[in-house]
Amino acid sequence: MLSKIARSLSWGLVAVGLAAGTGMSRESGAAQELRIGFLAPTTGIFAQIGKDMTNGFQMYLDEVKGDFAGAKVKFIVEDEEGKPPVGVRKVEKLIRQDKVHMFIGGLLASTGYALAPVSTRLKTVYVASIPAADDLTQRDSAKFPLLVRTGWTSSQPNHPFGEWACEQGYKRIVAIAADYAFGHEVVGGFQRAFEACGGRIIQKIWPPLGTIDFGPFIPTLKKDADAIFTLMVGPMSLQFPKQLASAGIKKPVLGGGTSYDEFVLPSMGDEVIGHVSALQYSAALETPRNAAFVKKYREKYGKVPSYYSESNYTTAQMIHEVMKKTKGKWPGAEQFVKLLASIQLETARGPVRLDEMKNPVHNVYIRKVERKKLHGYAKDELWNSVVKTYPNVSQFWKFGKAEFLKQPVYSRDFPPCKFCE
Amino acid sequence: MTMDNRRKILMVVAALLAVLVITPFSGSYVIVLVTHALIFGILAMSLDILLGYTGLPSLGQAAYLGMGAYLTAVLATRYQFGLDWTFWVVVVLGILIAAATAAFFGLFAIRATGVYFLMITLALGMCVWGLAYRWNSLTGGDNGIVLPPRPEFGIELADDVTYFYLVFGFFAVSLATLYLLVRSPFGHSLVGIRENELRMRILGYNTWLHKYIAFIIAGGYGGLAGVLWAQAHGLVSPEDVILATSVDALLMVVLGGPGTLVGGAIGAGIVVFLREYLSTLVPWWQYVLGGVYVLTILYLPGGLMGLPERIRGSRMPAAVAGEVKSLPSVSH
């Protein structure tokens, strides 16, 4: 009997010992190794976006052969499945077991809100390349000293977009957008700027995230509106324009950037031609830097880069830039954040610098979907042609930082729909 | 029989001691994983009371975990309650609120059996998920709630090893109390209901009440797991309450061996480690986990806890698979 207990005990010891061993062995890496943890959904409904994210970062790494100014980059990708709790668990693994210097990514805004506190708790740098939740670099910024955003805030491109809508002479617009934080913030930004220049949002409709049958919603859109503002994500992006067209609605359609992102654009049909959206990137940007980026990316991965690819490519570029300054030495988390926040760079999306709350200041492009030939490709394809550029847009737009931060974060009920009929 | 039983208890205690002694010296990630496994162990054991002992396959156990977890998160963020010694109050409240939820849900669920019970608990579980997802003002909706750092009251729970000890303590107490429960006359009547409810009713037992009480008790332990989970993870999200969590709990029990209590805990340990380690190694880890489940159900209907008996059975040429259970226990 005793021997039996001893036997099972020893098995347990071996198992735990093995587990512990794998945890420890990474500790003694070379001093010049830069360990980067990367979170992207590689399974589940967002797997394709996850691939775009990873590909973007990987392509930059391949370009420099995994060498950031002498530091050998160890790039560890973890599957966050598009779920915030899974993201948290993977970050725990990346930090505790792989001892990463920083972690990057996460897809959804909610994942961003979940990961940022982990960076504070475990004292590790978090570079939010995709999660666009406004408050990470606004009202909650002080809670996350080790967070840097290289992507955008949800409302950022939609402030100038609201102004642009005024310039087009639109007076009355109806909004229909996915019912979650990202949707609320996109619509909120647009509404605030649009109403500041005299426009009116006369109706807001919130279909649940993941809606694919818009039958109950489309007929309720006010007939006398000048235009429709929409924000769709994932499979919703594909379905909404189709069903809008088949319902015979020919009003101008404006949309948040992800509604027409290059990730989904090739699968769309002619119904989206003429739709206008705003984002800090378009694959159709005709700068030599972007043309080269698009061609290289397409050759390597067989598709046009989306903003998900660009944002992570640019993030890699920015980290490289920091490592150049430190000559390949890891400067410590706080110093790294400081250096990264002071970067000014020419990137595929245009010039980028970060504001004092560590969110990018960059161009915002108003983009119209057109079918045309571009970048020397022979076929007619759908592209997000840039029709207007707002240079160096900050997350606070023209409202001023102090005044902007005084208002609550954009939500379902803010700004209030005072012109709703 | 008693000899055999004492040996089993000794083995469990030895295994627990091994975990207690070895874990603090492992890598910090392993400590976190063991803590997670122990918490899910409590959840799986609570489910085992229903599935293994009473024969009620519940697909809604995540609801009680969710109640405990959301209560902890809401109290901590809105009322700054439970950040010091009041943590113990939160533990009690978490158990109570989950038990109360179970008491309410039980009114609908207990009248059904088999697949119908499965479907009703599934639907009720989804109701809790729906609340978590849509009641934005209270639960933060899709974003969930991020908790402040763990409580401090002389003991610093923020330290992962300390928190492991705490969870371990709760796990041990849960295991002991549940063991006493299933060994009690009440526990025996639950097994009787599982085996033949009609006969129990004819014998004069109020089987509805017995099942109802078992349901509430299971809910209470689920709530305890929820409180611990919220503090362990630092984030409560609708994803924690989703159907997949209930299914995981069910599979942990099936994998370990229903009707054994310890089996659920072993299953929890295996699932947590397999999931977290495998998913970092290969993208097709879900197939492996699925394969393990299928193989267990096909070849080990008694779960991993049934393994020793099975091996013993195969050693004896006379034993036929079907007769394994009726073999007298042999002591070596």
C-alpha cells in the first residue's frame, strides 16, 4: 500500500517537475533577445482578421530578418480566440512563462479593456495595435502607465468624418450601428462632430452584434434622411449593404472604417460602390511607401493588406525604431514606453507620432469605394479611393483635450439624441 | 471494505499534500494554472453532486459560477466592498446568491429528467449569460468588469502563492464537506434516486425535495468557485458564463469519472493544463481535447477514476468487461 502511494507521489513529482522546468528554462536567454508576445485570434470567427494581424507583424520581421538593431526578436503568437478572458490567460502565460518584454495586439475593444490592467498588474509593456476602445488612452489613461497605442481610438477618424458630412451638405442623417462599445464610440464621434457643424442625427438604430438579417431594421430607417451612417463588423459588413440595396434604398451611405476594410472588401459586390468611410489607412493610398507595402504584402500573402495588417506592420516598425535608439538593448519597461511615445515616423499610413496620452496622431482619410485599376494590377477591383485627407488628426480633434476629457465616454446614450424624431 | 476506503482517502490526502508542497516551488505560470484548476475542480465537484450522484446532467453550472463572479466584481467596483477582510463576507454572499439562484431555477428544472433536464438547465444558464451580456449598466456588457487588485487584510492575496494557498484551502474544505455529504444518509438517498427514482418514491422519499436540495447545494459551491475565479482572473466577462464553460465543467466530470468527486477535480486539472499548454503549442489543440473526450466516453465510461479498476479487471483473465463492477475488491 505504501509503495503504491509512493509510486503515485513520484509520478506527481515528475509531472509537476516537468511543468516547472519548462517554466524556468526560458529565464536564461541571451541578453540581446527581445521577446515579443503577440495576441491574435487564430481560431474562431475572427481567425481571418487574426491572420492579417500576424502577417503584418511577421512581414516586417522577415524584412529585417528578425533583427531589431542587434536584438534578436523572438516572436511568440498566442491565440486569443476573440475572447477577452482567453486573452488575459494567454498574456499571463506570455509574461510568466515566456518572460516577454512586451505584448502586442488583441482584437476587440473589450479585449483591450481586459488586457490593459494586466499590463499594469504584471508590469509589462502593452502595445495596443488594434483595440480601439477610447478610454484606454483617454479617461483611464493614468491607470495604464505601461500601455502605448499604435492603432487608433474608435472615435478618432469619425470626428473629421462628421465635419466632412457637413461639407457635403447633409443635414439629416440616420445612424445604424452594431450594438457594442466600439459601435457606440464610432457613432458617438461622428454625431458629436456632425452636430457641432450644424448637422442632425435624427435616428439611431442598434442591431445586436452579429446580426445578419437586417429585415426588421431597414424598413424603419427614416425616409426623409439625407444619408445613412453605419458601422458594421465581421459578417455584418457583408450583409448590410446587400440588403440595403435589395430594399431599393439609394441614399448615400457613410460608414465607420471597418465596414469597408480591405479585409472584407474583396468579397463585396457592386452594391458598395460609392459608399464612403473614414480611417487612418487605405490600401489605395497612392504614396510610394504604401504602394510598395501593398505589392510586397500581396505577393507574400496573396491578398491586399487590411488596416489590421498595416497597423501591426507599423507597430513592428516603431518598435524597431526604439531599439535603434537603444542600440538593441532592452531599456526597461518604463523607459521603453517613454521612447516609443516619442517616436515620429513615416509609415505606410503616412506620418505618425504619438500624443501625450500615447495615442497616435496621424492622417485620417475619407475613402470612397470605387472599382478601378490601381498599383499597376491588371484587374478592375474594389478599392477605398482616398477623396480627402485630414492631416495629423489627434484623438481630441478640434475640441481640445481638457474639454474633451470632461465629457463622458461615447456610449449608447451619449451624446444624447436630441434631434431624434 | 473500510480498509479499501481508508486507503483511497489516504491516497487523495497524499496527492493533495503533494500539490500543496510542490506547487509553490514551480514556475509562476504553473502556480496560476494550478489555482485555476483547483477553482474549476470545485465547480466540477459541485456538478458531480448532480451528475454523478443524483443522475441529473446539468448544462447550466456556469450560471452559478457567473453569479458568484459578477457579485464579487460588482461589489468590488461599485461599492469598494470585499477589498479587505470583508472578502470573507463576499465569499458567503457569493455562495448565498448562487444558492438562491439555484433555488429559483430549481423550481423549473427539477420537475424534468434526462434530456429535458439538460435542455432546461441549458436555457436557464443562457438567461444568466443574456443578463451578463445585455445589462450594460450593471455588468459592463461585452466589456465585462475588471476587478481592482486582490484584497489585503494582513494577508496579501495579491501574491499568487498566497492566493494559491487560499484557493487550496477552499478546495480541500469543499472536497471534505462534499465527501461527508455524499456519505451521509442524504447522499445515499441521492444515489437511490439516481438508480431508481420510482422505487425511492414508493419507499416514501420526497424525491423532488431531495433533488431540489442537491441542486441548491451544487449551486452554492458553484458560487464559491465564482468568487474565487473572479479574484483569480481579475476579469469577469460574459465569456465566463457562456455555455462553453458549462460544457467544460460537464466534460471535466465525465473525463475524471462521475460519482467520484475527486474525478471532477482530476478532470479539471487535465482540461486546464491540456487547454493552456496545448493551445500554445499547436493551433489544432481543440481536436486533441475533443479526441480525449471521445476516447474517454467510448473506452472509459467510468472516467479516469475507473481506470485502476479496469486495469485490475483486465489482469484477471476470468473477468469479463461487463462484470468488472461486481468483482469483490481485491486488496494487494
